[in-house]
Amino acid sequence: MGYAKEWLEREEWKNLKDQDMPWRDELLLKITYRGALRISEALNLRYPYDFTRTDDNGFVTIRSSKTSDTPEEQPIGKDLVKETERFMYSEDKETSYVFSSRQDTKMTRQRAYQIINEYAEKAEIEKKLGTHTLRRSRAKHMLDEGHDLSFVSKFLRHDGLKTTMEYLKIAKKHLADRARELDEKYGL
């Protein structure tokens, strides 16, 4: 369980998020992916304490993470903050945890793993997914869209580029291949 070293291709992510699912599960996938959150960070989110919205942006506050106990704001978009607000007001919950169980306790990592894999199966994704797959996928998609490695590293809240390179399995050969593609494109 947990730490799958694969990521979803863009089309796989689209198929996964487009599955018919309860609102809570949809929010779990979208918030975890969009913020590139570790599953423990997502499961610890409480409303309204950890959600802020400005005119242009929306953030979640990560109070404790693998690398820091200093609260950090992570962007998820104001639309997801608004959606979380609507979700929480529509639920009659005794807890402020966004991702809770039927007993109004915080959802477990095991349940999050089950949810991800249940909808992956429905989407006919034939990869072994873990709770870290959404975080890894978001980072890979950002890199594929042309964001530089230092931006992706900061977005993941990694301590350095080396960590991000290892995390995304970016080998020297991959860097050389990308450089060669650019050289060919520009006739260098």
C-alpha cells in the first residue's frame, strides 16, 4: 500500500477524476492532486481553519508535513476552496475534518488508498497506484508542461533539486535527451 513509484499520464488523470463518485471522494482526489499534497497532509485538512481564499487564489494551510512543522500555505485554487466550503456546509458533520469517515473521525490512509484504487479500476487504469500517486502525477504534469525543475521542486516543498530529480526519476539520460531535442528544434 501507499508509496507507488508511478504516476498517471494526463489522460489517465482525466479519466480518474471524471469517474462518478461521491463529492467527498472527488474533493479528495482534486485537492490532493492540485496541491501536490502528501496524503497525510490532505487527510489532516480541517475546514475552515486550513482554507483561505483571496480575490485571485485559494490555499490550504499545511500545519505539519514530512519536512516541516512550520505551517505553509499551498495553492489549490479559489474554486476548490469555494467547493470545499459548499461541501462542508451541505454535510451535517460533527467534525471539521474535510475527509472524514462515517463516524466523523479523520479518514484513514488505508481508506484513501482504497478510494484511489476503486476509481482507478473503474477508469480502467492498470497501474499499481498508491496514496502518493496523485502528488507524483501533479509534479510530472507540471514538468511536462514546461515548468522548470526549480519551480516544481518548490511546489512540492522539497529541500533541493536533487530530491525532486530522484522523486521524479529524472536521470542524466533524460536531461541529455531533452537538451538534444531542444538543440534539434533550434538547429544548434
